[in-house]
Amino acid sequence: MKRWHGKGLLALLPLSVLTACGGGSEADSAEPVVAPADRVAYVRSLEVQPEEITDLAILSADLLPLRRATLAAEVPGRVEQLTVDVGDRVRTGQILVRIDTRALRQQIAEAEALHLQAVDRFERAERLFEKRSITKEQHIDAVAGKDVAEARLNSAQLALAKSELKAPWPGSVAAKRVEVGDYASPGLPLVELVSVNRLKVRAAASASDVPYLSIGAPVTVRVDVFPGEEWRGEVVRLGAELDSGTRTLVVEAEIDNSEGRLRPGLFGRLEVPRRVLPEALLVPLASVVDYESEKILYVVADGIAQRRTIVLGPTVGQRVVIASGLEPGDYVIVGGQQQVADGQKVIEAEEG
């Protein structure tokens, strides 16, 4: 661009102007202000064309075990054996903890002896009653004695069975609450078990996302500690109502974790498709400029920057959909837009 120097400019001004200005010197002169329309800016622009994109709700999510159970003691006694440790995988029916069974086995022995005695009395009473050698009341007492003895034996056997804590389903040991030698009273937590072959992914969706949510909808899960990887799943559960404080709805999806790479407690993102936009116009987020209370873009038309007021749509990665204010084929300034004014001449900068 041609630049004017102060000395040359003074020579072109009328004498009356110079007199009015007090005759100034070269040191007092200043370069004239160049109007935006006359200043050329070097920019980078991008032609926008419609494309089909999927609008996603991206929700912060927690990974949780599919099932969790805290297994507690059902009979009192000292812990006799602990067969697992934290992190161990267990199968259905595997014995995890044994409570001291000496007292229980003694109770079973006593119950068996009493049951044997009661059965013998019952059988003799049956024979005598047939011969009418005993009364009906005596026969009833013998029957009742046998039934009570049988019930006591069953109760003792059940208590012995409960002294062995077994895994109700296959899973992994998340925590153990006792050690061998500890006294376990009924209800005392002994082992915490989780099922991690499949994981629950729980997130909170905003009220604006609710119309797009449905059970069975496909989802993608991304986990921060595994960048670039994704897990596919589907929505399996929606909350019954929105939280009154946050106005959010609980969303739960399930994903496969048969390889065991993921762990409950990891933080991730749940991507739920909301809608498909068949002819969306997208621009880089960085190209959008805040202008007073509006969002604007600068487009290039015949070498001139034009300011466009826009309405933003959903964000897709590092780009944003322009809901209004842009037309297909427009050239949007995506580099140098912060130094551009409406109506200013622009030149496409060379790459490099």
C-alpha cells in the first residue's frame, strides 16, 4: 500500500490551512488515519457447503458396575477361612468365607440324635395306635414330637449352610471387610462383590435433551484414559422424573467389558444422538466473533469483508452449526477475523 509522509502532505495543503495550523514543522506532522475500507487485511477464508451431520448430546458420565452386592454374615462366629482377596474373580457358588462351624456341627449332632429318637417313638406309636393300645392323644404327641425334631434338624443344617458365604453370581471382589480370626455377628459386612463383565454408564441429561432420549437408543462411550477409543452400547434406563434442583434426567446405558479393560469409577463421556441434520452449514468455532451482544462471522464478497449476524446451532467437535445468517457457498474468514472490520478490503493470505 502506498504510504504518505508528513513532509509531502504539507506541501500539498493550501497556505491558509498551514497558517491556521501555526505553520507546523516536520516533527509535528502525523501520518493520516486510513479508513478501514482503504486498509487491506490478509486473511484466510473457507467456503462452506452443506453436509450431513449427527447432532449429539455429549454428557459427562460415570462408569459403574452392572451389579454390586455387600455379602454379610448370617450366623455368629469367628471367621475360620477367607478364600479370596481384593480383585479376585469368582464364579457362582464359590465359597468366599467360612464361619467357625464347630458349635454348629455340635448342634446338628444333637438335633440328629433327637430326631432319631423322635422317629423311633413315632414308629412305635404308629404300631400301638393300630392295635388301639394307646390313645389318640398319645399318637398325636408322637407325631408332633417327630415333626419338631425334624424342624430343629433342618434349622441346624440351614445354619451350617449359612456359615459358608458363597458368591451369588460371577464377579470380582471389590473389598473384603474382615480377616481370619475376626468375630462375625449376623449382618456384619464380610465381602463386597461387583459384576464388571458389563458396565453401567450413568449420566445426567439436561431438560433440552429429554425429547431426544429413548430406551434402546444407540450410544457411544469415550473414556478419558483411553483417548481415541470408543465403546458402543445402548440406553437401558431413563429416570422417572427430572431432578428438581438441577433439572436433569438420569440416563443409563450398558456397554460390554468382557475384556476387563475398563474399571468402575472411571470418568467418561456419553454421546447420545439427538437428530440428523442433512444440510448443515458448519464453521470452525474459532471463526465466530463476539460483537457487542451478538455472534458474528465475517464473509468475503468481491474482496470485501462483510459482517454477518448469526445464530448458532449445535457444536460438533471443533465446529459449530450455523442455524441462520449464512448461505451455502459463502466464504467465511477463519483466520485474521479479529483484525477485520465490516467493509474492509481483504486479501487471501498464502499458506505457510
